[in-house]
Amino acid sequence: MKADGRRRSPTAPTRPNGPPCARFTERFRSRTRDEWSAAFDGTDGCVAPLLTPGEAPSHPHLADRATFAELGGVLQPPTAPRFSRTPTLLTRPPAAAGTETREALRDRGSRTSTHS
């Protein structure tokens, strides 16, 4: 209950420094990411580790689903969504960083002449 006697909405966000968050934070910090993954492995808990870009392609869940593909020496995720009867094909590697900046800004309504 709130101080004024009203009930708190179950969907209202919890304050980051409030007691419930502090308890969750303390509990999650009690194990490493890999220890939590092992604890939930084989359960029906909806839990997945937060992987680095270098770890993600070799994670069994992602590897089994061909979540990453290599083209032109660049490992990248193929197009999404992917459907079982519609194979996705990479047709070119990603553009080099910065080569399509003006087009991206223009497509989002920005005036590219003001950007270098």
C-alpha cells in the first residue's frame, strides 16, 4: 500500500533503490552469469545469459538455430524474421562503418547537409 492508503498497481515500476530491487540485486550478485545459467539449465525457467558479441555465435541455443552466418569473412545475423519454409540468404556482407550514414539519416528525416 502507498502512504495515502491506495494500493500499488502490480504493473507500476519498482523504484531502483527500493527494498524489492535491493533484494533482487543482492541475490543476482550472489552467483556469476555462468553459475546462474547452470542452475537453470534443463528447467522450464525462461532464463538466458547476456552474451558478449564474441560469445553469442557459439552459444548452443543460437548455433542450433543458425542465428549467425558468415559471408565475406564477416560473421553476422541473417535477415529476420526467419520462417521454416523460407530460407534466408545473405547476399552481401554488411557495409563498412560510416559508408551509409547519410542515407540512414536521410531515411529517418534528417537533413544530411548538416552532418559530416
